[in-house]
Amino acid sequence: MNSVLGRLIGGLLLALNSGLASAAYQLNFQPPVTRIASEIYDLHMLMMYVILAVFCVVFGVMFYSIYAHRKSVGHKAEQFHENTTVEIIWTVIPFVILIGMAWPATKTLIAFKDTSNPDITIKATGYQWKWGYDYLKGEGEGVAFLSNLATPQDQIHNQKPKGENYLLEVDNPLVVPVGKKIRVLTTANDVIHSFWVPAFGIKQDAIPGFVRDTWFRADKEGTYRGQCAELCGKDHGFMPIVVEVVSPEKYAQWVGDQKNKATAAAEDPNKQWSAAELKARGEKVYAANCVACHQISGKGLPPAFPPLDGSAIATGDKKKHIDIVLNGKTGTAMAPYGKQLSDTDIAAVVTYERNAWGNKTGDMVQPAEVKAVRK
Amino acid sequence: MSAVIDNHGHDEHAYHPSGLMRWVTTTNHKDIGTLYLWFSLTMLFVGGVLALTLRAELFQPGIQIVNPEFFNQLTTMHGLIMVFGAIMPAFVGFANWQIPMMIGAPDMAFARMNNWSFWLLPVAASLLVISFFVPGGAPAAGWTLYVPLSIQMGPGMDLGIFALHIMGASSIMGSINIVTTILNMRAPGMTLMKMPMFVWTWLITAYLLIAVMPVLAGAITMVLADRHFGTSFFNAAGGGDPVMFQHIFWFFGHPEVYIMILPAFGIISQVIPAFARKPLFGYASMVYATSSIAILSFIVWAHHMFTVGLPTAGLLFFMYATMLIAVPTGVKVFNWLATMWKGSMTFETPMLFAVGFIFVFTMGGFTGLMLAIMPVDVQVQDTYYVVAHFHYVLVAGSLFAIFAGTYFWIPKWTGRMYDETLGKWHFWLSMIFFNITFFPMHFLGLAGMPRRIPDYASQFTEFNMIATVGAFGFGLSQLLFLYIVLKCGVFGKGEKAPARPWEGADTLEWTHLPSPAPYHSFHEQPEVK
């Protein structure tokens, strides 16, 4: 028995050792970059020391007793029981230790909840399965964009080697200036999500129909990665949060770029697009918004996520097709995209879906038609 | 102390249906206890297979074995089956076998209701299993069934809700039965403060169950109404609030956690004194500590919701109240240690599991204290840290206590001694593989891996691999347990058990009944001094 145990322990140590060889994994919190996060880090360490001390005392006593008070070494059982003094002592001591823990925890908690006087206010909206950011107040007001997972599907399905930031990369990261108090309002479009950036020490549930808030002030420039922390359906594991903390100058420049982009993107709603243009744009929109459920092949994942390839809607009446993309379908996982996508994007993706895979309707949808269905 | 037991049965009890009908129509507490225990062991293996599928998928990054949707179904069903199918029925099984024997009663108070409350369970379990095969699959919103995600689910969710309703009804009936039995059928002279600790913990647990199972029923009924009848209990657009579901759910859910651990405390409080050959150190303070834990369990529910955005005053209240639980829990652990202290200990399998329980359960208690600290909880909420925490208290806590109890009482139940060598193997394999599985999860959670995800970033790979290897080792080790209990329970092999195989065991079932306990025991109640 002993030799087997020895081998088991040896194997475990080896496994741990090989783990130590690769530098990527960690045993503790990510390095904190906000005051709150470092207070949380310290609280955790303080608690760890207290717990370790208690652990050593309690199990020191237990294992000594196991060693010394065995029948096999001839120890005779004493029959004592009930001792009020001892019982009071072991009730009071933990109580005092708890007060010692509660004090710093209370201070951090109060600071954590103080969202007053922010420099910039950003609304983070959880969608199934991406984040949307609206800069509501402060520098950058008016900037708004969606942030999708940027890891390609073939990495997830093991057809290509995984990148450095596998599953923790997005197309449009949240950008904030260093040293400024950022208030994040969270809400959701469909189900509950949770906005979590470990390095900032914040996690705030995003609740549909309600607005909650949290805040952070990042002290160090850099890129910080988090994930949705509340089970939100099929692709819960695939909606990361990436925050880039930049210098104020870079931030100002980024805001300028975003505004320019927005102007450039404000297309003429009456422009007539060619079929090829629509299909090319539609493919991109599809890849960002639809592929998770309906799949790159258009075959979907029935029964929850029906195929588009050969579907009655994608090959039938155009209006119905536009309508389901705009307004979703209640009672199913099909979300309304009317608020997230522009008329042009919806026209493009509908055109793409009607002419991709086995679907060969040959027709196309212009932004003006989408606009008409919106009304 | 008369109460001589007639081993040959009484005339009025001579009619025993045999074969299947014996089990379907039985009103005997021992038969029903056996049914509960086999049911829960079956569910343990079903839930275990689901868990191993999860761990296999999580062995390395990328999607290999199951797709994300099915993965969520597996996490949800693993939770529901283990909580409602494995752990809770196992403790009810112990209650059925042990409470009448330990208080000197001939049977449970409501024998027919007892039959009914068991036979509801297979029905509920079938509904859960069937839900995998309906369009949209099994519920995939997590065992907590948070809205609005649970509103989105297909018909599998309705089956899940009905299953929970049925199991809730079963639990309430079982609890009423247990309370009535304990309060009315104790042997003359057995005052409340002379009851064995296991009976005490079950009395308190039964009250908790009666208090909170209707709350769960209410919550899921509202989900059902929101899903099908156009109500808006939890829909903001109709004036409802999704967070209200969480408040109601956890008002049930936190006492539920103690429902799964208090009977475990009871078992451990029987086993430790028996093998230390020394009375329980602070019997009265154990009773008070258990009661305090039960009462506190009603005012701490929102510590499961520290990230939903509660007001500061609320957070402080729930943080302090949660931290307070450490005091009575500490009292229990210190009491067990003081019972061991200067005893004359031997380490047969029940004692090994009991000591193992104290060791790992206390680690779960430490992480629980960490989670009580709201600012730290914010970092680890919904991560693998929480997964590690509740498996430390539920697997190493409740399940190890169930193992301890099974090895402790199986001589009384079957009249056969279990295989001591294999029992020890079972303990050491379980203990080692349990820690290989769940200890690394603390690191994963601290480093930032969310729970309930089918795929993860590359930096989490090593610990996930270790956890998966541990999980398969842990799962396979339980086959040993199956073999051990089959051997004495079904095949009747093994050394014949004496009436009192454990030197230090002094409750009525050991001192007054032969092994195996006769089908009808304590026809005349013993006198307790």
C-alpha cells in the first residue's frame, strides 16, 4: 500500500513540476492595477495567513491526538466531557478573529461601492453573446460600438493552433484613459450577464431591464482581459471583455478616430448597393453575429438553432426574413438585431443568407427595404 | 432496560409480500431506508458520469467531446441530480434506517406516507432523465435556474420544474414524518437532550426542509407561469425583476446547503465518539451550535448575490451575518477534536472517513470564510474557486459523511462486516483523488477562470488537466464502494457482524438489537435512563 501511495504522490509532484515549467499558469490573483483590486489582493493574503495559522493549530492538535491517543499505542480513553470555560474560549476567540477580518473588509467594501464623481461614464450592455459599449458622459461621449470575440472558430474547433490570447481577444476593445475614474453602468439585452475584469477587482452583474453600476481607476497602462462571469447560455464562455488602458493623449486620439469612423460609416440610407458588395459585407456581418448559432455552414445546431441553408424563411418572402433579423423570434434564442445593426448591415446579411450555401434566390435587399420594414 | 426483541417476528406482521411487490408496497422503515440508499447510490453514479463527461471536455482547451449547449445541460443536470437525487435522499435513507432504531421506536410515524415519499423520487428522476431527449434538451440554465435564462429553455425546463416539485413534495412528506417520529415516538426516558446527535441534527434539518421547500416550489412555479402563462414575475418589461428570483431561490438555497450538511454533522458526531471510545465532548453545545447554524441560514442568503448590485447596507449585513456562521461551525470542529483528544482511537474505515471529513470539510469552511468577505467574493464569485469551495463541503463534507455512516452502520443493516482492507483502500483513493481534482480549482478560480464554461484560455490548461485526471480517479474509486456494499448488502458475504461491532458505540441500535436488525424492532420500547 505504501509503495502505491508513494508512487501516486510522486506522480502528482511530477505533474505539478511540469506545470511549474511553463510560466503561464498562476496560483494567485492577477496583478492588481486599481486601488480596489490591490486592497482585495491584500485582504485575500491577510485572510490566507490567518487561515493558515488556524489550520496549523487545529490540525496540529488533531494529528498529534491521532498520533498519541491511539488504542494501538495503548492509550486509555479518559471520560471527560463538557467544560464551560473551554467552550467559552473557543467561541470568543474565533469571534475576535472575525472582527479583525471584518474591519478592513468593511473599509474596502465601502470604497468599492462609491461610484460618485466619475470622470467618464460608460454603459456596458450584455448581449447573447457579446458586449456593447456606449460612452455616456465625459471625454468620448457618443462613442458606441459592439465588442465580439475575435478568436476564429477553427481555433476553437482545434483545426488551427490556438493563439496567445485564445478566447480572451475581441475585435473592438473598451478603451479608457489611465488614472481617470471610470463608472461602468451595466445592463443586458436578453439574460443576465456579468461584467468582470479581474485586474480591476470589479464584477458587476448586467441585468436585463435594470441598470447597475461599478467603477475603476486603472493606475497602469496596458491591456486587461476578463470574461462574462454569469452563465448566459450556449456561448457564455465566448464573450470576453478586453480593456485597453492608454495615456490621456492616446485616448483623445482614439476618441477622434472613433468619431471620424462614425461619420464615415453614416452611409446614405438611399444608396443602391450592388449584389457583390452586399454579399461581401454580409459575410462579415454573418461571421460576427450569426455564426455562433447558425454555424459557418448555415446548417445551425438543430433543434435549438435551426439551419438557414434551405430554410423556408431564408429562401421565401424577403420581408419575413428581414423581420426576423430585425425583431428576433420570441420564445426562441433568436435575438432581435434591430438595435445592434444598421440598415445596411441587415440588408447585407439578409442578402448574404439568401445567396449562400444551397440558397440561390438570386435576389438582394437594399438598406431602404430594411428601413421600410422597421416602420 | 428490558426490551427484549423477538427476532422471529410477530404474528400480525407475518405477511411479507416477496419479490418486487415487497419493495413497492413496503411500509417498513428499514426497507424504505434501503430503497432511499440504493436510489441515491444510483443517482450518484448517474451524476458522476455527467461530471466525468464535463471533466473530459475540460481536459484541454478547445471543443472536443461535447458542444457548448450540451455542456451547459450537463453542468445543470449534474448539479440537480447530485443535490436532489444523490445527497438529499441518502440522508433521508439514513434517517429512515437509523432514527427509529436510535430512539427505540418500532417504525416511522407515518408508514404509508413514508412509502409514498420514496416512490415519488424515481418518478422525478425519470422526468429529469427524459428531459435530455425532448427538443432543446435538458435544462441548461445551471442548477440555480436563474431567470431569464431558464425562461429561454425548451420543454426540458418544464420537466425539470415538475421533477423539482415532486422531489420537494417528497422531501416535505419525509420531513413531517421525521419530525413526528422524533417528537412522539422516543423511548420512555429519552428526553430531547438525551437523543443521539444524529437524531438531533435530523430534527433540525427536517424543520429546515419544511420551511424552505415550499419557497423553492413557489420560485419555480413563478418561472413556469412566466414561461407559459404570460405573467411577468421576473420580467422587467412587465414590471417584474429577475433579481427577485435569486432572492427567493437563495432563501431556499442557503438553508438547503445546511440541509445537506447538518445530517453529515450528525453522522460524524456518532462515529467520532464510537472510535475514540469517549463521549462527545460538548453534547449540549453541539445541539446549540447546530440550531444556531440553522437559524443563521435564514439570514445569509444574499451572500450568493454579492455581485448583483445590492446596496452598501445590505452587503454589510449579509457579510457580517455570513461571517458569524464561522463561530458555531468552529464550535463543532473544536468539539470533535476535543472528543478525539485523550481518547483511545482506532481507525477503521468509518473513523477514517470521519477524520477525513473533518480535515477536508474544514478546508471548505476556510474558503467559505474567504467567500464571506464581500470584496474578495467579488473576485472569485462564479469562478472555479466557488466550484472548489462547494465541492469541498458537499463531496468531502456530505459524501464522505455518507460513506462514514454507511461503513459504520452496514454491519447493523446487513449483519455482515464490510471488507476492511477494501474500505481503507476506498478511503485513501477517494481522499487523494478528491484533492487532486478539487484543490487545483482554487488556483484556477483565483487566476480568473469562470465556472460553467466549456472552453478556457490556455493559461488554465495545466490545472484543468490535473483536475480531470483526479476526477476520473475519484469516479473509478467509487466502483470499489459499489463492490463493497453489494458484497455485504446483496450477496450477504463477509464475516458475520456481532450485535455491537464497535467497542465505543453506545446508542440503542447497538446495545439493544442484534445484527442484522430484525425486520421489526422495538416492538416494546426500551427504557432509557
